[in-house]
Amino acid sequence: MHHAIFDHKGDSRDALDKVHLVRYAADSGADPAQVNLDLDNGRFEAKVKTDIISGIRSGVNGTPTFFIHQRRFEGDWTDLSAFATALDDAAKSASTAVG
């Protein structure tokens, strides 16, 4: 369902409304009745709001955002070479700090 939400989020203004979310649930094998109930009763609303605030405080301003050893990756994550270099550098730095 996560992939369906991400794939369709920009389809239209109502792509993330209740009707669509329930359909994504059904299409992805999740329980659409449970998703419908959870949306009606706001079961996860407080958790989502807390996660949003936490993300903002951590410097997350979009998705995806990557943190490597608690530092936000500022490069282009679609550049696999740059991303791999950042991971390698972080691993070397961590092993130097430990050893």
C-alpha cells in the first residue's frame, strides 16, 4: 500500500482522499475495511502528526530523506556513485572513531 500511495500521490488533488486510500488498500492486499475504519476513527492521526513534527525538527523537508550516522545526506540520492561514496565515507569514519 505504501508503494501505491507514493506512486499515485500526484495523480490528482484527491489522489490521497479516503476513497482512493481504501482502493489502494484493496489493490495492494491490505484490508480495505480496516483502512476505512482507521480513517474514520483517526486511529493513527496523532502518530502521523508526531512523526511530521519530528521529521521537521530533524531537517526532513521531503521524501526520501536519508540520514547516514545521524547526518542528513545532502547529495543527489539518485546518483548511485555519490550515494555509495557517502556510505563508504561514513563507514570509514565510524570504523576510525571506534578503532
